[in-house]
Amino acid sequence: MHSRLLAASLLLLTACGPSAAPKIAGKVSSPTQALNIEALVIPPHKIESVYTVLDQLQQRGDAGDQQSAWQRAHYLLDLFDAVRFGNDAASRSLLARIAGWPADSMTGPGATQAVAELLLLEFDHMLEQSRQHKLGGQGRILANFDLSPPRKRGEVFQRLLELKRIVASEGPLATNARLRLFGYCKNALLDAASYAGQERRVAISHCLYPLYSANPAPYFAEKAENRPPPPELANLVPVMQELLNESRGRLVAASTVQRQWMAEFETSSAFRTGIAVDANLLPFATAALPYDDAPLIGKGLRAALQFDGRGTAALVLPAATPASQTLVAAQAAQLAGAHTMAVVVGMKQKLRVPKGDYWSNRLARDGKSVERAGQLLLSLAPLGKKESTAPQTGVRTKAQGWDPTRAALQLHLLISPTSWRLVSPLGELAAIDTSTKSTLPQETLRTLLSQVRRAFPDEDGLILVPEQKSSHAALVTAALAALHDSQGQRLFSSLAIATSGPVVRNGKAFQKRVKRRARAHLQVSPQSAQSRSAAARACYLRLLDKKGKAVVGQVRIERAADGSAKITGKSRKLNECAQAFTTLVEADGGIAAIAIRFDLGPQS
């Protein structure tokens, strides 16, 4: 196929060998004829004159006249671009006639490749005569870009940088380079318009390569927290228009065609990449992860989830929406096959962007952040056991996975307009008043949940139950309080949502148990032995549960003469808990002696 394209394309290799430029099919002229350079216009008018001039330029170029070789190659490149970017019928007919092809065959990737190959030969011929021919080098870059456009993201930045340098030179090929930069973004926008979610974000982010000077690699980072917010079509359009405003020479009409396309596309495809925070009246979150392009809950969700493959559905609701609608949406997402709901919120993302980046002139007043859509992830596991449509990869992230073994207490936070109640089937832990501004329910909840985590270190799941009269914003506020303590440290990695709470056992036994376990404290000396404290404390917590009361005492571990560990303490049960430290004493070069005190710390 390759050789057939060469034989049938715009230009043919002459018998002069590789150092001669390819000849125009079917035309022979005298090189001594006067040149009518004025005939080389676009759209072409006097076809015979164009034939004559191109043939004369070819012969003079073969004889070593670099200016003639340049004029010929430049016109052929412009003719090619008038067809590709201007859809000029006269240029297409001339190009077909020169090549000896039917006019309707001058379309598609095959024709583009064939013409690009011959243009590459034209510029290579110029460079063989003079390696320092700047315009010949630029022309070769343009033809090579058409012949072998960058396919991998790693090479896109460098290849488009070469085009930008041609634009910056403001030479006769600057408009050709501008059109290719525009065309790269145009293709990205066409892809973005046909995609959604992750695919749309990735597609439109490719426009950053031709339109901005900074390397946009961070926009393709795998994790959302490492990516700046994606660009929006409305912000890209003026930059694309500006790219063509400086068009000159024979391709002004082609640039006008592309600007017209841009205006029509903007009108007919006014899509967004991200989710507008203000327009959607989203609840605001002080700590959230950036929204990660999950499919939105609504029509067609099941198919979107299957295509997306992550099993997460995103919910966009104004803050004042009744929580009853939140629950309806969660149930719809679960029925469609989602295992996780991403509650979309407003957030501030800190950014460090270089000069020339899309966001460099769009940051907030502090110059360090941008407001964008974020997300809080809630497991839908408590709503039912319907299988997710997401592929089973065997990978579970802390935020999305709901592990029942790490939610053994079945802790529920019941959210009403006036209170938050933290309950378990084992009993109620607290009722927090949220009805007045004088109270700080978030801090109260954080303190209580911190106590629960100290009492039950393996407990890592909390189920949120928004009651009918509460709001969507109240759910978000409670979720934020449950995620992090007052120092910003993670409290619960997994949050879930349910329609109702458990049947709660009466009495204060569970409350007392939590407080007693939370106070469990080990004082270990020397400090280097602390690595075994967690295992010893877990044993101590089981002992406190079994006894149902405070158990305190001190244990000492020393290395005996035979190298074994000798445990000394009044309580046999505490001695058993201290077994976790024995390997530190028995090891070669280990610790000679360890003292451990088991007691209950002060009430929190």
C-alpha cells in the first residue's frame, strides 16, 4: 500500500535520484521561461499557469536554486493546508489534478499520509542542498507532524513545542503551524463532546498542550488530589480564537473557516468538564477529595456505571435539599449497580502552578487555591446486597470499601434537624444538640468518635442516617465531622449511608464500656520498646472487657542468664499481655529490661 500511495500521490520521484525533488505528474516546462510567481495564489485561479510555475521551480530547485525549491515546497504545503483546514474546493481539485487522482479521493487519512510523505521529500530535498536552511527545517517539522502525529502523551509536549517555536519565529510558515496547533485542540474537543466523565476530562485536557506554554502533565495524574481542575470549554475558546487571529498569507481564508467552526461548535456543544459549585448551590466542605468524574446519578446511570467500571455514582444536590431526596438518590444508585456514592461538594484545592499554566491567571485572591467540586464517598452497602456492576478487580480502597469486620459495632449517626445521636445495637453513646449556634456539635462529635477509636482501634466504619426532615447540607456537615478530628487526622476511613438506624439496647453499659476501654493506657520504658505496645494494649482491652472493671498493675521483663525473657508481675493476666514484649528482650543485642505499667488514664 505504501508504494502504491507514493506512485499515485501528489509528486513523483524523478530519475535524478534521491537528491532531486519529486516531479509534478504530466507537466514539463522550460526553466528559462519567465516565472509568474503571482499565479501561486489560494484559491488557485489560472491552473495552467500554476502548473508551469511549479514545474519551473522544480527544475531550478534541482539545479541548486534554493529560493525556487523553497517557493515550490511552500506553495504545495499551503495548498495542502487550504484543503485540510479551509476545505477549499479549488485547491482540492488542483491537488487532485497534480497527483492524477479523482478529486473525491483527496480525503481521509490515506490521502493525508500520502501527501505528507511527498511534502517531506520536498523539504528533505531542500535540506540536502543546505542543512542550514531554516525554512526547510521548519517545513520538515510540519510535514513530519502530519505524517507521524504524536500518539503517546509523553511525546506530545515536545512535538507541539516544535510547532510553537515556528509560530514564535513569525516567519512564512507560522500560520501553517498555528493551524496544526488549532487542529490538535479541535480533535480533542470533538472527542470530549462525544465522551463523558473521565474520558471527557482526559480529552479536553489535551487542548492544554497547544494552547498553553506550561507542560500539562499534572492534569493527567492518576489520583484526583494530584490533578488541577480540568479546563472548561468556555475558557479555551478565546485562546483558540486568538491562536488564529495572527494568520497571514495564503491561509487567511482557511483560518477563517476554522474560526467559524469554533463559533458553531461552542454554540452547539456547550458542555462542561467539571461541576459548577455556585451554579449548583453545593454544600461546602473544608476537607474533601476532588471530584473524580464519577457518573452522575440520573437517567442512564446503569450503562454509565458499566462503562466507567469503578462502581461509584456521583450525587449533585443543592445544600438546602431535603435529605429524603439524598436517600432516594442513594437507593437509585445502589439499584443501578453502584457500591459507593460520591456526594459532590464545593471545596478549595491548593495549587502550585507554573507560569503559562491554564490556572496561573485564574487562582483565588490568595494566589494559592481554586474553588472546585469535591466529593465525600459514602458506601451503599447498608442499603442492600445487590451486586455492583463494577469489574471485580480484587482491589479495595479504604474510602470506597466497606469491611463489616471493621464496623463490628454497627455504629450509626442519626441526623435530625435538632440533634445527632451516636448509637449501636449495643446502646446509645450520646445525643448531641445541633439546634443552637451556641453549641459546637462537630467538635463534640469528633471528641466522641476519637474516644470510640481509642476504645476500639480496629473499628473504622460509621453509618450515617439522615432523617426525613434533615437537609442534604446537614448530612455533609456530619460526614465531615466524622472523617477528621480537630487536628485534621483521619477518624473513620469508611462512611456509609442507610435509611434507618438499628434497634438500640437500653442502659448505659455500652457507654461505660467505651469510656473504660478508651482510658486504657500503657506506660513503657525504655522508649525503644514502644513498637510492641499496640499488641499488648489489645490484650489489655480484652482483659478490661472480661473483668468489667479497672485492672491496673506493673510488669517487668528481664533477660535471664540463659537468654530467655523473665516476666515479673503480680497479675497473671497482665503478665500474659506483656508477652508481646518478650522478643525484644530475647533477641541478640536486645533490650536488657522492659517495664510496662497497665492502667486507666484520666477521664476524657
